[in-house]
Amino acid sequence: SNTAILHQIRRDQVTDTCRANSVSSRKRRVLTPNDLKHLVVDEDHEMIYCYVPKVACTNWKRVMMVLTGRGKYSDPMEIPANEAHVSSNLKTLNQYSIPEINHRLKNYMKFLFVREPFERLVSAYRNKFTQKYNTSFHKRYGTKIVRRQRKNATQEALRKGDDVKFEEFVAYLIDPHTQREEPFNEHWQTVYSLCHPCHIHYDLIGKYETLEEDSNYILQLAGVGNYLKFPTYAKSTRTTDEMTTEFFQNISSEHQTQLYEVYKLDFLMFNYSVPSYLKME
């Protein structure tokens, strides 16, 4: 079918990108269990889903809870969002022994969902730094970003970290100090680093831009398409391309270039072109 061909093209794109960039990716050590904590396992339908925050992962986790719940849930949207993110509600691949991990990687259907990298980044920024309720993020990252990136910050800003500007967030991401200090938080970590597509051969690569079709195609292949549909909802607050363009207007071309370098493999691997609004150096 056309859909199968489309997914083949997406797989080939990943393979080609991995090959072309193998110099940097080959240095990578063998995957450790810690690298597999984003891979959700559904034993009953023999599926593995690598979740990427800000790419419909709440709804996909809800769907996985319906699939693995053995009748406990029937409607994904009845599961509260915060419950979908409770780690004990889903089993991840790092909880298995090495032989069990290898068996599942070899035999289960593996899939992930991707999104235009900068749109995903703006979505993460808006969600984590502009919402008043995200105080844990403000404390953990906001205070650090303000301390590092803002000259003459007020005591209140240093204490609360709840008014981080997008420009400061970008400066934090491209700061070599950040990269050395700790891995990126999963909400802005690259898909390449979260799901290891050069080491794990994904059967299906869904896209946020075609979320519904791709999701229902996967559910169809899993043999559950007749009774389970991917939840559709038009979120009015959704980060769009226009919005992303606006956010990038105040970013210097030097910072844009450096940020593109950070996310370059995601752009190449998943076939997203360099955004037209970028004024790269």
C-alpha cells in the first residue's frame, strides 16, 4: 500500500542519515538499559513504542495503557493525563534482562513519533516555562537559566525562575556548559538521543503532521484497529509553524545556527527541511 511505501521511505531516510553520520554515531557505546527507558513494551500485542515528549506522547501512553491494561481501560481519553505519565503504569524495556531485551528488539513491532524539531522545542518551552503551574521546571531549570543567561537578574527571578524568555532558553541549550553538565531534559532532548534510531531498527516512524493516519495505521497493523482508534482532538493551544516562526524572530542568526547544529540529526533523519524563517550564518 501507499502507506507501507511511505514508511519504507522514512526508514530508508533514517538508515541513510545514520550511515552518512556514522563517524559521530559509531563512537557511541553499546546501548545500556538506561538508554531504553523511553521504550514502552506491550507484551500482548508484541509492540514497542519509543515515546518522545511533545509529540502526542500523552495520548500514545493512554493508548498503550488501554492495550496493556487487559480490559482495565477501554477509552484512552478516560485516563487522566497525569496518570498516563506515572511510570509504573507502563512497562519499559530497561526493566527486562539482556536476553529478553534482545528478543523483544528483534521480534516486536517498533515505532516512534517525530515532529519538526523547532516546533517541538517551542512547544516544550511554552509548556514548561510559560505555564504558571509548572513550578518544578521553573525551580529546576528556570532558576539555572536565569542565573546563567540573564545579566542583573532580580532576586525574585533567581529564586522563582518562572519568567524565562525564549532567547534565554536557546542560549542555555547551546551553551557548551549545559551539554557537559547533564543530559538534556527529555522534553528538549533530541529524538536521536531518546530513541537511538541508529541502533534500534524502527519498523514505523509516525509523524506529528500526519498523527491520525499514522497512529491508526499502526493500530491496524497491531490488529486492534477495529476496536481502538487514536484519540483525535483539536487543541487550540497547539504550537504551530506560524507560532514557531514568531518565537525565532528574536534569536540572533549566530544562535540559530548553533541551535540548528544541536538538532541537525533530527532534521536530517526525519526529513524536515531547514525552516524558511531561519537566518543562519
